[in-house]
Amino acid sequence: MWESVWTFVNSPAAIVAFAGVCLWLLNRLYSKKPLWQQFEGTIIEAVRLAEKAIPDDSENKSIRRFDVALKYVLKVYEEMRGHEPARSEVAELKEGIRLIHNELDTDGVL
């Protein structure tokens, strides 16, 4: 009995099936985007809005701009999902705002 099972496991059909399952699992793993990437367009819009809303000569302009951008993103999140984000989701969105802002600033499009 074990010999026939071993023969089946080493058959081309079983190897192809195993490889297919592994490929499917890897695709599922790699295709999952972080939350902030799902809201990338909104984050870009929020960063640009905050840059225009808070003048360069303001006190604590960085913190105020970040706050404006975060409030905008959280508002859009609530409108789209119908509930407030969890703390972990807020942390992900904050990181996304930082990354997008840095990318836009580096590219010189702010």
C-alpha cells in the first residue's frame, strides 16, 4: 500500500498538482496589499490638500499638515467602509501618509 502511495506522490500529475497549490498560495500571499496602498490616491490628494491648506510660515506646519491629511483620509475611509478604522488600520494609514509625502517631496511634485 505505501509503495503505491509513494508511486502516486512521485507521479508527474501529483507533482504538478502540488506545484499548482504552492503557486496559488504564493499568489494569495503576494497579492495582498497593505491598507494604505488601497487608499493611495486618497492619501496623495490629502497630502496635496494639506500642503495648500497650511501655509509655509505657520507654526508647527509639519504636524498640522499631517493632521489635516490624516483627518481627510480617515473621513474617506469611514465613507467608503461605513465604520471607523481600528487602531492598527489608523497606524497603517499614518505610515502610508508618511511614505507618500516623502515620495512626493523627493519627486518634487509638492
